[in-house]
Amino acid sequence: MDYYIMENKLQVEVRFDVIECLIQQNQWIITHIPNAFYSWE
């Protein structure tokens, strides 16, 4: 993704979310961490 942004000379930051999906006792538990890390970390 960072390559695409740089090649097209876009002036935006590249950040990624983390989504965790677990199943416990037949029930889904979903955790979302927005902007968890940048592309260069």
C-alpha cells in the first residue's frame, strides 16, 4: 500500500487497522483496533 501511495504521489498517510476474530463457546468475539500501526513500523 505504501508503494502505491508513493508511486501516485498522493499526500496521505498509510495506516493499518487490526481486526481480531475469535470464537469461544460458539460465539464470535471481534476486536477492532483502528490505526494500530503505520506502514513503516
